[in-house]
Amino acid sequence: MRSGRVWSLRYHLFALLLTTMVLTFAVVSAVMVFWRVPQIERASLQALTNEVHDVAERLELLLGARQARLELMASRLRGRTPEQAGSLLAANLRGDRLFRAVYLVSPRGRVEAVGLAPQAGGRAQDFLGSDLSSNALFKAVGAGQPTAWSGRLLSALSGALVVGVAHRDANGRVLIGEVPTAVLLDDLRSVAGEDAAMVWVVDGSGEVLADTEGRYMGRLNLHNWPLLQAALQGRPVPADFEFEQRPMQAALAPAPTLGWYVIASMQRGWGHPEVRSTALYAGAGFLGCLLVGLSVAPFWAGRLVRPLRAIVTRAALNTAGRAGGSPWPRGPVAEFNRLSGDLEAMCHAVQERERKLQALFNVAPVPMVLTDMDDAHSFLDVNNVWCEEMGYSRAEAVGLNSTELGMWSSTQRHEALLRTLEDGSFVGEAEVICKNGEVKLYQSFGRVVRFKDQNLVVWGSINIGPLRAVEQELRALNHDLEARVAQRADALATANEELSDTLAQLRSAQTELVQTEKMAALGGLVAGVAHELNTPLGNGVMAVSAVADETRRFRAAMQAGLRRVQLQDWIDGLEQGCDIAGRNLRRAADLVHNFKQVAVDQTSSQRRSFELGEVVHELVVSLRPTFSRTPYRIVVDVPEHGLRLDSYPGPLGQALANLIQNAVRHGFDGRDHGTVHISAERGEGQTIRLRVADDGVGIPPELIGRIFDPFMTTKKGRGGTGLGLHISYNAVVQLLGGTLTVDSAPGQGTVFEMRLASVAPRTATTTESEAAL
């Protein structure tokens, strides 16, 4: 290091090369180690799994051999006396390591014969007649389980814990064999071998019966370990666990015959031999790489830096102006050669740029001045435009300041403007006196430039005298424009008032047209009812006249002499006339009642509870006279009961009548037949659906979206006002609290559907009407 925190390029390259080599090998080694360690541990776990299964299978084979040997001895003892059985058992155990002792027990638990291996010690006669009825193995065997094993059998010979197997023959006698646990475990140790894994044999209570290291047998109980608990509960056995503060991996295999478990374990991480050797190899490689880097990096860094030093020396000479025409150095490194060439080109470009800046300064379209702030703002340079507008030559201006040239009429104003430059910039207006005495108004801009130990100011000015004249003209035009805008605003206000009056008149006319439409509909209803009343009233008058004629003839006959036949004819005629008159008068009364109810409902918005079928029936009865003079008919499919509404029957009837009349006027126009079908049903929630369908010509698609608009009609000038459907829509939506929709296609008829609320909403208008009633 040449100074406190600054390193030369050589040291940087040395550190870079060394760090790159070492870091690369370190990363590769670390990746290899971290990639290899899981592989080693997975392979180790697989090896442990294979080993415990091999040991468990070997244990099962050892136990199977002893069980087969015991069953063979039991078959050979079948039908023999106890003395013969004792001799046979002693002969079989003389050269046999499978059993230490074998007992033949009667069905009642008495020892009948005993066979002892030579290494067992003792005499067989000492155990004859012993009672083994309480022996666990004796109790375990039976008809359903002729053979049973026990890993913790109390020996009748020595009182120690042994492995026992029992077999019951067809006569009920039980043959019990004892195998010393040590003998069985010695065989397992020979199978486990002497590798790095530690193998334990554990009984069902968790006690370690044997281990390859010989340190934990009889001293360690694994019953509460998660490893053994998982095996006892049938759950997956965890592969990792802590033992004596060491991370371990383990595998477990059951030996079901004795209820034992074989567990093999090995250290994880650094304690694993293969992991430790892999890490040591990686560390040795890292140290070797570090030594190689320390040897090669200094030489290589010095070779790379040498040409760069030459380029730095050449650049310093060029900056000091002492380079002359000597060429820039080149070397074996392509990038350094490119840098040398770029620096050479940059030097030429800087010189060219200086010449261009000087040229641009001189050809700028506005007057520009460069002054020395530290030398009373004396002029260092001026451009050609400044010379042209001020009348001074460059030689006359350079070296002097504006005050010395007499360009200010007020020195106080000049000093005030210069003080604003303390913030680093200046924008303001100033009057300047030219060489010929002309005064001009300029917008000036100044910017302080710090250059080494100098404070320079670049000035630019724009002659704004002509702009001020234009500005005055614009102000005058704006004043005239404001006056015109005020006049236009007054005119618009007057027009707005006239439009408001016209809109009020249009609304009044619309209200009158709606009322006229209502009265016209009611008038048509009255005309139809009046025409319909002519028939029953005429029939009634005719019947009464006939009764009067019969009465006159009866009176004349009484004067001439009344006969029984004449009296009977008069009574029959009287009854017939009264019947005809009564029926026609009742028909007229029904018609007048229905008309009265419909008329009262349609001329008022009184709210009441009613059945929908009742209102529809009364309306259809009142409209039938109108339909009787046409080829069209009305079909009603509305239940008489079950569709009760708490609503306004008048607006509902008016809306329904408008829909029916719309079908007659527009849907059946030019047709000699047509049917209006009225149906109703209960809809979703508390709504009722009322449909008015016709089989007329339908509505064109371009008109279906506007049919509920006011004054929308296809019969304008032919008796149509365009308010019928508009009135119906407003009545259903605003007063009845429902919806009115239409579905139609040309040539397929039209369907209007009302969705009515069972209880209509109460509005302020209807509440006032009800209160008045």
C-alpha cells in the first residue's frame, strides 16, 4: 500500500487473482462437500437399513432352526415312556448347541423327562416331577397355538433369564427348550461384523440385550426413546436422533418371533468417517490452491500493470503540455492498447471541442458575455452578436467592465443586480446604454461557473423591448375581449331563462297530455259500457212492454168475462216477462257495478287490499264491449284467489288497460284476428308476475329499447299520443314498486311482464291521499 487506504493496481490485481483462485476452489470444494455429505448419509442410512434387516432375518433363521429341532424331538418322543424320552433327550443334547436344556412336561404340568447339554451342569433326576404348570410357556401353548416363544423365560435349571420355546403334541404333552440368551446373541454379533455401525438388540420392554460395542447391554433402556415408541405404535421410525450429545442416524427392523428389535446406528456429520475424510481432502486441496496462488499471482499482476504505468505517465505529460508529438505507448494487453488509443483520441477531441465552443459562443443568436467575478466583472470575452447590438468591438470591451464602458444609467441599479449573483444565478430585466447612446431593455440571465480558482459568470441577454410593445397591445385586446365575453354571458343568461320557461311549459303540456290520455281511456271505457248497456236495458224494456200489453188484454177479458184459460195465459206471460226483465236488469246492474269499481279505481290512487283476479276480471268485463265490435278476443288465466295484493288497484288497472289497448291498436293493426292472453302467478320472494301476451306483429328491434319513452308512437298524427306505455311504466315502477319489461320479436307477438310487490311501497303522495280520504 502506497498510502492509508489506497492500493496500487498491482496489489489489486494480486488480490483479485488470489481471491479468484482461492474463492473458486473454496466454492467448488464447499459445493462438493455439501453435495457429497447428503449422499454419504443416504448411502449410510441404506446400509444401516440393509444391515438391521439382515440381522433380524438371521435371528429369525436361528429361532426357526431351534423351533424345527424342538418339533422334531417332539415327534420322536410320541408314544415313548418317560424313561425312554429321558434317554432320547439326553442323546439329542449331547452334541447339540441349539439348546441348553429340554423338558418334557405332562398335560398337568409335571416334568416327566429332562435332557441337559454337557455344559449345562446338574443332574436330570433332580428336576423330574417338578411342577411347571405356572410356567409362562406352558400356559401359552394350546390347541390353537401349538408352539410359542418367550424372550424373557425364567430358567428352571439356573433361575436366569433365557430364551424359551415350547411345543404341545397331539397327546397334550409339552416339550420346553431353553436357549441361553448369550449363546443366541453371540451368533448375532458374528453376523453384525465389526464395521463403523453400532448394532443393538432390544427386547419389547426397551432393554438392550446385546450391542456390538459391549458397553450398553443391560445398562440402557430405550423404551421411552422416540425410535422405539414409533416402532411400538406402528409409526414410521425417525432416521435421526441424538445419543450422548451426538447426532446419529438409525434404522430399525423387528424380530417378531421374540418381539425383539434390531437397531443399527451411526454418527452423522463430522463423526461419520467418510464425511470426515471428504472434508479433510477438501481442506487439503484448498491449502494447496492457496499456496499456488501466492506463488503465481504477484508475477502475473506485475506483468499486467507494466503497460498501464506507461499510459499513466504519458497522460500526465499531455496534461502538463510537455508531451510534444511523442506517440502514446502500446503493450501486449489489448484493452490497455485500446485505452491508450481512446485517451489519444480524447485529447484530440477535447482540443476540437474547445475550438467548437469558441465558435458556438461567437455565433450564438443572443448577446453573450464572459466576466471575471473576482475582478469587478471585467469582460473576458464577448460574442459577435453583443458587439453588433452594443456597438463595441471585442478589443474595446475585453479587459473593461460594463461600468467602465458607461453602459448603466444608474450604478445603484447595477450593484443591486450584481448582489443577486450571490446565490449562483441571476434572472432580471435591465436597461443598457449602447455606444451610440440608444437605451435598450434586456432580459438578462447570469450563471456563476466555478473553474479551479476562478469565479466566472456567463451572461446572456434578450432584447425584450419589442416584446413589451406587443404585450401592451395584447393587454388592450384582452380588455376588449373581456367586455365581449361579458356581453355574451348576459345573452346566454337571457337565453337560459327563456329555455327554463319553455321547459316548464313543456312539462305542463306533458302533464296535461297524460291527464288527457287518462280521460280519453276512461271515455272509451264509458262509451263501450254504454253500448253494452243498450242490449240488457232494451230487452228489459221490451219485456216490461209485453207484460203491459198482456195486462191490458187481461183487463179487457175481465170486463167481457174471464175464462180460466185466459187467466193461465196471462199468468204465464207475466212470469216470462218478469223473468226476462229481471235477468237483463241484473246483467245491466253487474255491468254498472264493475264499471263503477274500475272508474273509481282509475280516477283515484286509493290503496286497499284486493285479489289480483278480482281487479283483472272487473277490468276485462268493462273492456269486453270494446272487444265485442272487433275480431279480437281476451283470454284470462288468473286465479280468483291466492294472489292478494296490498297496493293500488286504480293505477294497476290503468296500466293493464293500456297494455291491452296497445296490443289492439298496434299489435293487431291490419289483422282480422288476434288474442290477448292475460296470466298471473306467484314469483320469487314476495312478488307476483302478471303477463299480457299477444300474437300480433311484434315490435321492431330498433324500437324496443324506446317504447317506454314519452311520446314514442308509430301512429303519430293518426290518433296515437305515445303516452300509454309511458304511463303504464311510471305507474308500475314509481307507484306499485315493481318492474315492467317487454320481450318481442317481429312476427312472433309481444309479451309484457309486470313484477309486482305484494305490498306496494308507501310514497308521500299516496300517504297524503289516504289521509285526505
